[in-house]
Amino acid sequence: MSDAHVEVSPQVGDDKNTVRLLVNGQDFTGWEEVEIFTSFEHLATVFRLRMTEFGGVFLVVEGDRCQVVIGTDLVVTGWVDAVTREISAQAHLVEVQGRDLTCDLVDCCAELDGGHLTGQNIHQIANTLASRYAVPVDLFAGPGEPFGVVAVHPGETNFALLERLARQRGLLLTSDPEGDLRITKPGKEISAGSLIEGENVLSAKYTRSLTERYSVYLVLGQSHLTDESAPQAAFGQKGQARDYDVTRYRNQVVVAEAHGDDATMDRRAAWEAAVRSGRGQALAVLVPGWKGPDDVLWRPNALVRVEIPTLGIDDTLLLAACRYTLDKDGTRTELTLYPQDAFDPAPYKLGNKSKSKKQKGAA
């Protein structure tokens, strides 16, 4: 969770909810509609800003480097993707859309000298790919063991390549307010803000679904051959995991994204089970404003205390995504939360029945 702040010049009527677009040495405020989406499940924070166009010259064009700030909290460092002007008999409007610096990793195809890398871990591979776009890479978790041979699939984007490697190591790829790529794991820091029914919860929707969950996960792969390896040793590698909360038989087969032994395939299977379980127990909460009761901006990848008795929820959950909005109804934030161990593979390893993934108090 970032505590990024920037220095901004005070303006008349300035407050903690003022949204500013900083670009080309100018500070644009007065936005009447705001939408900013950030999530640890998606690379590149996205923003959309809209206002009635003022009489002066609007010196913002697509391709400009920019920052978006809420009060003094930096939320986006990136690029302007599009500028739209709209006129009618009633109004002249301007809308700016953009994403953070990691957008080029999402959009652009991966390039590796010779088409492959050998014996590097995910941090080293990410640095190689991101350096072409001047995107810094920050490591907030152990990178795991090096990969044997990593090859680029034809047309594969940088993010797609890194994501398939991250899945193999049980890691998350996200970005921070400075636009850096972060390699991390689910957060363990408990937010000072809480979500309490009757206090700061405008609405809530809790969905439990088995649509994408399975009782048995089988991951198939192959090991990378060395000069000393017997040829048959490269084939037949597999891993398994169980989701014991899926009580009827449902099976899923996953082809591993990289080479590995049986233990690696087991970890990959457990990660698949954990992620699908978490996404199958999603809580969406709408709260007033953009900051919690502690006056700190809501940020993904923190643990949040949630008490919503009507939905049977009394637990500490993992905040996965935040959507900040401003419109005629004021400022609000839509929060997406999962069980705090949603991305923890340990409960899904074969033979581990010690943890039930069901929400406390849930029907």
C-alpha cells in the first residue's frame, strides 16, 4: 500500500477531494466527473476525467505524460491515452482518459534478444522487458527460483508473458502511484479503516459462486532437460490441488506456463485453486467519499475489517480493487474484497483440510 504524496499549489476552495491533472507544467482542476480504477489483479491504473470546457486553451493532448492527484495523494503517474471534446447546444465538454506507465507493458509485444532467456528469475526478466519502456520494477516478495528457458510466444505482450510466469511462482503483478511495476504477494497490513454496516456502508453485494471453482485441479507440464537428464525425465510432470469447499466432483486441467518439476506443478495447482476460490467469494461495498474513517485514501492490497451482519459477514478481508468516482451524486468508492487468504495456496495442497474457505457466519 503506497503512501505517495505530491506537493501541489494551494487554490481557492482546495480540499482533500480536489482532483488534479498535472500535465505540461499545468494544474487542471474543476472536474465534474471522475472515474479512477486500481486493482492488484490488473496492471495499469485507469482514469477518466470530464468537465465543462473552460474558455481558455486546453493544452493537453494524447501522449502527454501526466499525474493524477486526489488532494495531496498521488494516484496515477502515466500517460494521456485520449482527449475527447464534445459540443452541443447546452455545453462544451472535454474528457481525458489515461493509464499509468505500465500500460505499455499491457499493450506492447514482448521482445527478447534471441527470442528467449535462460536461468533468470521473474524479477530479472521483468527488468529486461520493462527497461525498454523506462518502467521501474520493484520487488516486494521473493522472486522464486529461476526459470529454465523462457520463450516469447508469437504476438505475446509483455504483461501476458510476465503474468504466466507470475502464476507459476504464486506472485501478483500490479502498479503503484509512481507508475512502477510491482512484483508482490497479497498484503498482510491491516488498514486503519473499517467497513461497518450502518456507519459507512452505502450498499453491499456478496456473491458466492462455484462457476469457476473445481474440487480437483491437475496441472500438466514438463521439466527442462539438462545435459545430465534422461529424456524421459522431461515428460509426465504434474501437480494436483484440492478445494475441499467444492463438495461434488468437478475437475479442471491446466497446462503449466513454464517448465518445472512435480513440486513446482503442485504449487501451480494450489495457486489456481486459491485464486479461483477467492474470486468465487467476492464482496462489493460502496462507501461515501474516497477515504476511510482514518482519513486515508482507500488503496488495494490491504486487509480491512468488515462487519455487515445482514450479509452474515464479520471478518477481515483482502481489499483487491478500488473504483473512485465523482458525479452529480458526489464522491464514492466501490471496493472489491476477497477472503484474506484468497491468494494463499497453502490450504489447497493435497491432504490439507485444516482450513475451510467459507466466510465466517455466512449462510
